[in-house]
Amino acid sequence: MKRNNLAALWLIFNLILGLQMVHAQTVFIRSAKITFEKKVNIKEQLANNQWLTDEAREKMGKYRTTNWEYSFNDSTSVYRAKPKESLGDNAFFFSSDNTDELFTDLAKSKRVKRKSIMGDDFILKDTIPGLKWKIMHDLRNIAGYECRKAIAKINDTVTVVAFYTDEILLKGGPEGFTGLPGMILGLAIPRYNTTWFATRIEAKNVPILNISPPTKGKKTDSEKDLKKLIDLYTRYDDKKNPRKIEDIKKELYSLFL
């Protein structure tokens, strides 16, 4: 009887120890660097474009692929394009340095975006957009992490499919997508023919990163500065059918860079 009790106690001890180890793994991923591969199906996206010639369509590869780095600590993150981004099989597009950058402070629900418009960088300050996620039962392994599926809608009708892991506690993700119970490692927007998937996660022995918002760029804090930006952004719009200011602001402050 004593032997059975000892065996039972030993089993319980090992179960508790195992749970503690799993819990420790989850809690201690407080800072990391994640590389995301962003793929846009250009063939599908430009399928109805009447300006492209048949010759241009033949030269154009199927995907435009770029690599992005997402660095975070326990409350802030920054998402930016990697230098000399790869364009995959798409020689139709030229490679250039992308200066777009997104800083997010989840503790304060604030974010700062640096966005290149007509060759100039602008600093846009905003609150973090909220999304209503529906968590599903589907699971998928991404970059070695078990991720659960979730679905949300943007712009009222556009479906977003995400895969997040609760092994990384920060409720962040690529582009401006946040709000799930962990880190989003996979993202797909079928209507936009675009996907984002983590290809590398540097989580071991990474020091707590010091992350700060972008500062190099033209400020848009005042109404006068914002008007200059809007005038530049709409320079080539049809002046006979001007867009609403609210719609222009939605584009500038959208979830995407």
C-alpha cells in the first residue's frame, strides 16, 4: 500500500513539475525578435487591372515577397521592413528600402506609425484599433509554436484569419493586428490576397529590448500639418469627385503600413 502511495505521489510531483516547466516557458518569453514573411499574390490582385499589358503579365511573377522584423518586450513592440527586402520570384517589381515602421505601446493603447508618402516620411500618432475576434478550435504549428485559429472582420466585410500562440504573452502581431490572448504568428486576408507568417523566432537568451517610437519624419500633430499631408496624399485624386476627409483619414490611419 505504501509503495502504491509513493508511486502516486511521485506521479503527481512529476505532473506538477511538468506544468510548472510549461508555465515557466510561457511566462519568460518577455522579449524576442520575430521575422515575418509577407506574401502578396500579385497575379490575383491585379487580375482585373486593365492597364497591364499581356507582356507585363507574363513577366510578372505570382508573388511579391517581403520580410519584416517584429521586435517586442513585455509591453511595447516595433514592426519594420528588413533592409534589402526579398521580392521572391517577382522581378517585375524593383527592390527598395522601405522606411515604414509601426511602434505599439499596448500598456497605453497607443501607436506611432512612420509612413512614406510621395517620397517623404510622416509620423502619425493614433490609438490601437480594436477588433472583435472569434476564437476557433483549429490548431496549426507555426515556427515551432502551437497556434490557435481566430477570425475577425475589418472594414465591415473583409475577413481576417489569424493564428496566435499563448506561449508568447504579448497580445501583438504583424502590421497593426493585436488583441488576441497571445502573439499572432500567422495572418491571412483572402480578399487582399495577402498572408503574413513567422519564419524565425529569436526568443532564447534575448535581452529585454529597449524599444522606442520612430521620430524621423514630418510631424502631423497639428491640423495645419495634417492638412499638408492630406493635400500631398490626394495630389493626384480626381478633383471633380473629391473623397471625404473621413475616408482619407481611415486610409492613412489604417491597420496596414
